[in-house]
Amino acid sequence: MPQDITKVALVTGAARGIGLATARRFLAEGWQVALLDIDVVTLAAAIAEIGKPEATLALPCDVSDPAALEAAFAALTARFGRLNALVNNAGTAVFKPLLETTFDEWNRVLAVNLTGPFLTTQLAAPLMADGGGGAIVNITSISGLRASTLRVAYGTSKAALAHLTKQQAAELASLGIRVNAVAPGPVDTAMAKAVHSPEIRADYRDAIPLARYGLEEELAASIFFLCSAQASYITGQTLAVDGGFDAVGIGLATLRGERRNL
């Protein structure tokens, strides 16, 4: 693609949190960005706050609805005419015990977290291929790499998304499309601040080598890297951006205590 043509990214779940931070990172790098989210009011507020109408497009949409997604992609194509990067960030969660999770709750989590990226990628790939290729980043979770309580639907959907990433990478490489995943650990989003008690935050701090929550901007930086030319030989990978959480088992807090007593 000629260097003077502005690149275009589509970020799902972009009204808040990691998605909004990622959209802002692309914009800061000179890209145009379509922000897709089911929350119409919050999405409109995010677009207004960004204040770059010439470079942004709001796409109110449920990623599990095939017809709504087709309409969203039609609007994106009409506005920008191309697509260079797709970030499948939209997600939902139900935090309940396995035996209390309902069939409808299970289906909704799988529909958004797994079927959504499947559908968006099917629509994005031909558009990317027409422009010579592109990059896709699926946002999984540390919960898809290691099991925990109350996450039977969420963790399973994210583990499946990590494998879908490999399937997509294998099949889309011939179209010039790279596909990778980012697996966030605990991130200091507004939702985390609202639902994580001080005790939970302390537990995470004790279990993470870097001893803190990640920042939305740190996740955005990793996502942008995987979409950039700097990651041109990386595909089919899951990058855990988690402060080392997935790398360790038990004993970290005890080791820290011993060191403090030296």
C-alpha cells in the first residue's frame, strides 16, 4: 500500500476500557478508526470525547448478530473503502459457579466471545485481502490460559478463541493476513475497579511477579505492535500481557515475604 494512504482499523468493544484505549492508540499513530460497540450511548460519548470526526466512525452493533455485522461492514466500506487491522475486543462475562450457570448465559458468552470474532473475521478478511493484506488481533484472556473459579463460560470461550486464532492464522496467511491474540491479565479498567474488592486486588498483587494491575494503555501498545509492520513475521501466537501472572505457580508471596525478612 502506498505510504500516503491512511490505514484503517476496526476495533470492537471500543466504547470503553481496552477497546477505547486501543482505538486511541491507532488514532495517535495516524490511522483512521471504526469503533464498534453494542452500547450506543457510551459509544457516542467516546466518539465525542475523541473529537476527531474526520478520522473516526461509530458502528453500533452486536457482534453476535450476523445481519447487524454485515450492515456495519457495509458502512465501514462506504466510509473508508479499506481495512488494514481488526481488533476483536468485544466480550462479555458471567461470573457464576459452573452448576449455577444457565444455558442462556453459557450461549450468550460463547456467542459474543467466540462467534463474534469468527463472524467479524469472515467479513474482514476479503476486505483486507483486496488491499493487499492486514492484521487481526483477538483479545483472549489469562482466564483462557489457566482455569479459575466462576469462569466456566468466560474461560472456556477465551481458550477456544486462542485456538480460533491459530486456525485463522493458518488459513488466512495466503491472503497476506496475520492473526494473533493478546491475553490480558488483570487490567485497571473501570469494571475491574468496580468489581474487584481490596482483597481480590491484594490476591492478584501477590500472584503477579510485577505486583500490579496492567494499564489499558499497556494492552493497547501490545495490540498495536501486533498490527504493525514491526510484527510482520509473527502470526498464530498468543501474547500474555499479564505482568508474569501465567508464568508462575504457587509460592511467589512466600518468597517475597522471605526476602523482606532478610
